Amino acid sequence: MNSRVDGEIIKIDCRHYRGYIPCKPNKLYGVHCADCSYYEKVKEKFLIIKLGALGDVIRTTPLLDKIRSVYPHAEIWWLTHTPDFLPDMVDRKLKFDLASILQIEETEFDFLYSLDKDYEAAALANRVKARVKKGFMLSEGKTAAIDDLAYPKYLTGLFDDVSKANTKSYMEEIFEICGFKFGGEKYILSNFDSDGYKWDIDLPRPLVGLNTGCGGRWTSRLWSEDSWAELARKLRSKGFGVLLLGGEQEDSRNKSIASKSGAAYLGYFPLRQFINLVDNVDMVVTGVTMGMHIALGLQKKIVLINNIFNRNEFVLYGLGEIVEPDKECRCYFQPRCVNKDYFCLEHLSPSKVFDSAMRVMELGVPASKSAKEVGSR
């Protein structure tokens, strides 16, 4: 719906319209609504609720390409804990706070995709005004599926045996919840080159990044320092450059691995800068962490170390391999190892990971458009 104020036509249904500040075409070209050739009529309004963690937010970004292809004139809002990492094709990047919730509650949407099972996200889904709602809501104070499309994903979160038997990837599940079919759409992640980061990395190529941590909570996924060090030595013996990656929690660990292996370690950095650093390597060896999603978002070759999750969950887009211990993991979705007989990752040899890395390094880069290019739109 448009309006007229003192003879001035105001096209409030335009994608560029903000209502409290000049729109981008006015700022750049001085145009007004009545004679603006940049007018883009919004035909559908979407709200995505996917709060975090950041890795899950990144791996939900393939939905954006699907929405844009099916609804080219849509306006997309996304509510999250980490709006600074959303791609530019999101029209309204909203941080989960009172100010954003007030805006959402006073807006009518055509589609709501409520993709978190957290109580606060599900509760907000109940309050959103939307013609079509998909995903999860709150029912009697507990998370519930909104409709039959969300029910399979709902069940995998309730029962470990159902989760273990699942043969669909996360992307297939999320797309189906929203009424789409996953067609290989890629992650969308900026490399943040525009931030102006500069790196002095005097290492041989190809350059392999070893993302050695898994956060403080999920120690069941933690491969030993000695194993990482041996892998680094094997890679260096073949002429590869090796760069250790991680956050503040991995700082002392990476310093120790560097001293044991001769691998390079530049320190830990704020997240945007860390993403930019990862963009400088050719391949990443990592556990199931945010670093895995960053590597895939940047279209890096990847060796993924998995033990406690269903391997069917992951889509590597032809960029790499999944390696698992030779002994079965008995700690499915457990943050700490509860198996008293053995720790499965002690039965994942550096040689096995090294052999996988050598195979992956020989893979060609897919010819399709990279996630970095898509994210810059």
C-alpha cells in the first residue's frame, strides 16, 4: 500500500523504503518515489527465525537462494543472535532483542520459517502474524511441530534411535520443513575482504588449515594434541604449508601443537577476521565445529573428523571427505565421552586423516559459483 503526503507520493511497498531515513536511491541519486526507476515492489514478506549457534545460522543460508528463486520479489527478514554475519540478500538483519521483537510483532508477514526449537524462538513464532507458518512453535510451554512437514525433524530431536536412523542431511530437512526440495544450494558467507585485513603468510602452498578445537562444552569431539601434531608433521613432510586455526579456547593448545610440529600459528582473532584468515588456506581439516561451516561457506576443500553425529547430516558439496574412528563411537550427541571402555577418537590415526587429506587435495574445485561470490550480491 502506498500513500500521498502533501502531494508527495510515498511508495512504502518498495524494497528500499525504510520510513525513518532516506532510502538508498535517494541518497545516491536524489530521486523521489514518483520518478524513481529503482522502485522494487515487495510482493511477499518472509521472516526467518534462526537464532544460533552461528554454525547453524551459516548452514541455513542456502534457503535464501531458494526463496529468491521461487519468490524473486520477496522481502526477507532474519532474526538471529549474529546478524552481522548474514548475507546481503537479507533485507532486514535483526538481532534477537526487545527492539527487534517489537518490530516483528507489529508487522504482518506472508511466510514465517521458525527453524529453532529453543523455547524463546518457538514462543515468538506463536506471536508472529503470518499467513503461512512453518517449523516450530510453543505448545503448552514446550516446543512442538507446527505441521506435518516439521514433524520428522521434531522426532529426530526427541529420540536418539530415530536420529541415528535418519538418512537426510540437515539441508534436506530444513528445506522440507519450509516446503521446498533441496537442490544443492550452497552456503552463503562473506570472506569480509572489504574489512581490509592483511596477512603475511610466508608458507608453502597448498596451505592446509588445521582447526584443532571443538569448544569447551563438546570435549567428546576433541582429537588429541599429539594426533594433530603428527598430522601436521606428515603434511609438512610432503611440502604442504600447515597453519593452525582456532579461537581463544584453543590458544594454548595450538601453541603446544606448533611447538611439537613446526606448524605455523598466528594467534586467535575476532570472528570476522578469523573467517578472512580461513579464506587464505586451500584446505581445512576440522571436527564438527563452526570452523567446518566457515570452511564450507568459503568453498574450501575439507576433511571432516566426525564421531558423535550422524554422518548423513553433513553436505560437503563435493569438497571433501568425512573420516571417523575405526572403533564405533558410543557417545551419540554426548558433549562428554561416557564410554568407560575406550575413547573412540584414540582410534582415529593421524595416518588415516593424512591419507584422506591427500585424496581431498587432488579433488578439483566445483565449477559452480562459489559461496563467496553469491554472498557478495
